[in-house]
Amino acid sequence: MTLTAAPAVPQPSIAGTWQRVCPLDALEPLWAEAALVRGEQVALVRLPSDEVLAVSHWDPQSEAFVMARGIVGSRDGTPTLASPLHKQVYDLSTGQCLSDPDLRIQTFPVRVRGRIVEVLAA
């Protein structure tokens, strides 16, 4: 399933705009889903705590939009996402690749308000 974000919600105190993406219940825990946020392909991951993390859907190693098809896991208590193609493991909080220090994926601020997932878009 690919999600398309609803219209933006302006927030004057924040650089960027919070974009409504989907209801929290549309995301299965420990499973990534792709969403389009203001033209940016994003991979959303819902943790068992209902925290949602967002990273770029772009895999810098394979140069393809595939990260939402990756394997969600953890390393030393840190939530991770492994590329489905070459299996590089990324820290979902920082975007840093844990298996290759030269690789990184972009992260996006996420909040859940009224059980609606919103991503901060530039």
C-alpha cells in the first residue's frame, strides 16, 4: 500500500509544514509503508509503542526507492531498517547506516496528533 498525504497544516512556529499522512491505525507495527509527502517518498515505521519514525524511501546503495520494503528490526535497543536489496542496516532515528559508515538516509520529524500521523515537510 502506498499512502498519499492529505493537505498540509501550516504551523508558523516551525520551519516547514506538518503534512497529514494517514491514520495511525493504517500502519501495522514493525512494518514499513511508503508515503508521498510533498513530493518526497518517505518510509514510515510504526513501533509497538505507537511512535512513528520516517526515513527516506531512497536506498543510497542500490539507488532505488525500496526502503519501505526493508526489514524492520533493532540493534542494541535502537530501531533499525535493513535495505531489502543489499541488507545495509540503518538507524531509524538518525538515518546512519550501521553496517557502512559512509551511507546515510534522510530522516523526517514525525508526530501523531489525534491518532493522525503527520510528517514535517520542508
